[in-house]
Amino acid sequence: MTRHVLLLFLIVGPTLFAADRSLDGNPELANYFENEVTKLEQQNSLLKYKTLEEWEQAKPKLRADLFDMLGMNPLPERTPLDVKITGTVEHEDFIVEKLHFQSMPGLYVTGNFYRPKKIEERLPTVLYVCGHARVRDGDISFGNKAGYQHHGAWFARNGYTCLTIDTIQLGEILGIHHGTYRHNRWWWNSRGYSPAGVEAWNCMRALDYLETRPEVDKERFGVTGRSGGGAYSWWISALDDRIKCAIPVAGITNLRNHVVDGCVEGHCDCMYMVNTYRWDYAKVAALVAPRPLLISNSDKDSIFPLEGVVAVHREVRHIYDLYEKPRQLGLHITEGPHKDTQELRIHAFRWLNRWLKNDEGLISITAEKLFEPAQLKVFETLPADERVTSIDEDFAPQSQPADARHLKRILDHQKEWTEQSLADLKNQSFAAWPKDSELPTTEAVTESKPLKLSKQILNGDQSAQGMRLHFESQASVPLFVDVIVPVGSDAGEGDLQSKISDLKAVKLVILNDQQWNNYKQQCLAEADSKAEGDDIAAEIKEHIKSGSAVAVFCPRGVGPHAWTGDERKQIQIRRRFQLIGTTADAMRVWDIRSALSLLRAQSPKLQNVVVEGEGTSGWLALTAILFSGDGVEGQFSKLNTTRDEFPIYLNASRTLAPADFVALALRKSRVRIDKSDKDLSQFIDKLANNDRWTGQR
């Protein structure tokens, strides 16, 4: 290798192994994730399948769900591959063809096809999928296939053909795997997009190509790869029965390792499907059964810990036992860190020899790098029509724009559209919510304390008192809601409890971080100073003067409930939510629903609740209205529809535009929107003022 070429094996960056992955400083949050993972472990246990018939009945639906979670529902069209061979490199034993194909128009896949020089019959063939190896010379990327060339060379020298393909990140065309990890592309969650889906699709199309090669025996396909390539080996093996033998190396562990132990902090997005159906990862592995599967790992791998790997094997072994095929499942553990070691390679080679060649002989040739990286480069000039760098924009399905045609669809099918949209949200976006029967009631109040209100609130024609009601929205999610009511100047605490119980109307204000600071400084006695920004005290005083009550609330992770940690830690907290099949915003909607439920329980005479919020908090509150029963109205401002300001709900933007959320709210409640996105306002005006509209206006 020339001294100018950088070869670096990595997953996410140079701080990977030194990073603190704990949730220290957030004990309730750590307990919450522990509770959720424990629940999912119980729900996903493969031991519940008592017979092979039960498993076989479940398997088609599970596979369909995995396609969906990888953004391939519907499956993309199998367009022409348009294969181009751009050159060859020769070794005394084999030839390497440098090629590219398009898995969909503009989605280029660069690869090297290794074949022996002498071929007398169709050969077993391995699809080798690469991990995160950065191989480059300055600004020129040779692709991670150059980093893993020794595998392809070994296969070609031992009677196989092998196609080694680049990934969308660290290939010759540099796409992105780190959308949520590094680039704040949280809208990937809303779109139901993960680069794991693109990698899986590219693997499927690679098999399509290999089936056309005269050297290839399409009945003897194997797949292997390590690290990221280990993960892609899982995806293609679980989805495509053309794979007859699989060796994912250091590519899977269980949900507990990722979420509770923090391994998510060492992985980019390509390692995960969008976990809509709230799986543990043994389910992915089980979909390979009963085909030969070797789970391979090292014992000191900090991002695929030994305990989780063994737990996955233990679960999957049950499925292989149901097939009475225990010999076709293997567990291979070697000593070492997260590294492409010779010990890992040799067992992978032997496993493939056993199942694809019926050969139990010893390995006599080592895997060696025989070429300079530049020799394996496919493109001289990168294609202008490539979509690799923008595939996240349109790989997964997305909602229709809020235009005239969309307006007509809603008006033509209002009832059906509403029912289907709400069902989709419950199933695809909010599946992690507890049951509605678990919404908090009066018994959920863990403590109630009188509020010490500031002079800004107390000065005026009408006195006020407040009560802080502490409760848990879920186990280990402690929150509180402040209730401020107009009272007589001599009212005591008992009278306040009575006032709250007798409330017939209340405004519930959902605060963001800045608004919480303003509220704390303007309205509570311990601060008693005027903050910059919105004059929340004046608004509350106005309501008090008119005889109305106000409730103030921040959902989890906001204001007084903010999670500790720097920006990097906040990102990794959010990523944990997506792994358990939800988002922080989705659970904040549940928190608002919980606050509403608690207020109704505390004030059984409530006839009208107005929920108020602005910006993202307004969107969260508006979404809560959709699931909060009758008698809840909304008053929102600054509702913008940009990706940075609309909440993140899993899969929501696959079927719904932001304007659709307002339309759904108008189907059941009075909603007022001020100073919001112009396009949003215009669409809602056209809808609400249409003679055919049967919702609120």
C-alpha cells in the first residue's frame, strides 16, 4: 500500500471506544429504558413458538414487517441494472473485474468481482459486504471494497467467485450512514428511512446480477461481512432465501446491549432498521433458519458485547431446534477486540466450505491484500446522475404534498381518511404508548405542593393560588403539572383543593425550554424577576382576572425535566428511543395526554380544556388532541412545517403531511392557529372553508 493512502477501519469515529455510554445523571431515564427493554424482551422471546407450525405461520408476516421497517414497503421496482465493467486486474490465480450497477436508476453500486482464471463448472459464490473501512488518497475514495480485498482474493483462490460491493458510506461515491448520529437528520425517523434499507436493497440487486453470470451457481450463494458488513449480512439473509449460507461477523447483539448498555453510541444508523414493530434482534437472526448460519464474534468486542451475542444465539437455537437442524447453527467466539482477525476469517471460510462445497478440509491459504487500493477503483470520474448522496430523500415512501389533489382526496373520503390516518399513527408511530387504561388518574399523584407565586402574578384585581401536582406519566417518568386558579385572598390550601375539584374550564399551556425559564422567572416566587421573551406572567394574570384557571406543563426531557449531558449525549438519548420503537417526541405526546387525563381526574366537572402551545410544543399538543377524547380544543401559534420544527414521529411522514395533522384535529375539535406557516394556513383555510368539509371550521 502506498504511503499516501489512508486505510482506517471504523464505525463512527475516533472517540468510539473511549466514550462514556452510560446514562449517569439521568437515573429515571435509565430506569425507563431498562423497563422498556425488559418488556420487549418478554414480548419478543422466541421461546413462545412451541411448534414448528407456529413459527412457520408467523414467519411470512415477520419477514414482511422487516421489509417495512427497512423502508421497502412497497418493494422498489427491479429496474434494469445497467451493469458496466470498467476494467480488470489480474493475479496469477484469479481475475478481478471492476464494475458498477444501478440498484435503482442513479443508485450506483461499485464492486469488484473476483473469479478464478480457470473455471470448468459453475462455482459457489459469496457476496461479501464491507464494513466501515475508509480507504482514500486525499479527496479520492477507493471504496471500502479495497479495504476488504483480501476476502475476495481468498475466495477466488479457493474455488469461489465473489462479488465485493461498496456501501453508500465510504464507497467511491460518499453517501451518509450517520444521519441521526452526526447530521441531525432526525427526519429519517419520520420518513421511516434507514440506510440499512438501502444496503439490504443493494445486496438483493447484487444477487440479481450474480444470477446472470455464467460462472455462478445461483443455488450456492453465501454471504459474509464484518461489522457493518456483518449487519448487512443479517439483512440480506433474513430477507432473501437465495442466500444458502451466512456468516455475519460482529454484526448483531441484543436490544439490551444497544439501549441499556449504550452500544448504540458506537453505531451509525445502517446498523438498525426503523423499529416500528418493536423487535429484539434475535427475531432478525431467526428469519435465517433453517439455513446454515454461523454467528461469529470476538470476546472483547465493545460494540457487540459477548453476553448479547450469546443471548441472541441462545434464542435462535430454539428455532433451529424446532426445525431439527441444530447442526446448521453455529456460534464462533474468538479472543480479541472489534477487529478483522485471521481467527474470524478461518472459521468463516471453513463454514462456507462445509455448506457450499461439502469440504471439511483444512485452510491452507491465508487471506492477503494483493493489490494497491487504486487498482480496484471502478470510476475514473463519478457519474453526474448519481443518487447515492441523496438517496435518503426518496428511498422510503413519503406522503403526498398538501396541494389541490391532496385536498380533494381528503374531502372525497373524510371519514375513511380520518380513521385510517389515526390507525396508522397508533400502529406505526405511537406503538410504544401504554394502553389508554394506563393514563394517570388521581391515584397517580405522588405529591401535591402549594405553589409560591411571584408578585407579578399576585398583583392585580384577582388573587391566585397554585398547586403543583407530581405524577408519573409512565413508570420512571416523573413529571408535574402546575395548576393556577383564581381564589379569594383568604383562601387556604383546603379551599384550593376544592377550587381545583370544581373547575369547569382550564387552559393547559405546553411550554418549551425557553418558555419554562420565562415562567420560572416571572411566575414563581423563588425567581421573582422578569425574563426576556414572552410575557407569560401577563398571560396568566389575564386569565386569572377573567376567572379562568391555567395549568402549566412540560413533557419529559423539557424544562425542569431536561436530561443531563452534552449535545453528543442528548443525541444518543434520542437514538435510544428510536431503537425501542418510538421517539422522544412521540412519548411527549403521551405525556401531554397524561397531563390532560390527570386534570380531568382532579377536576371531574371539567367541560372544556383549551390546550395551548407554540412551535414544536404546539405541534405536540395538537397531536395529543387527536387522541384525547371530546371537550379538548386547541390554540396554537408559530406552527412551521420545516423538518427542524415539526415533531419527529416514527414513519409519520410516509403517509401524512404536517397540514394533515391540523385537518385531523379539525375533524373533532375547534382549533385556532395564529402566525403560522403560510402554506399550512392557506391549505387549512381551503379545507375548513370548503362546503363539503364536515369537520370544525
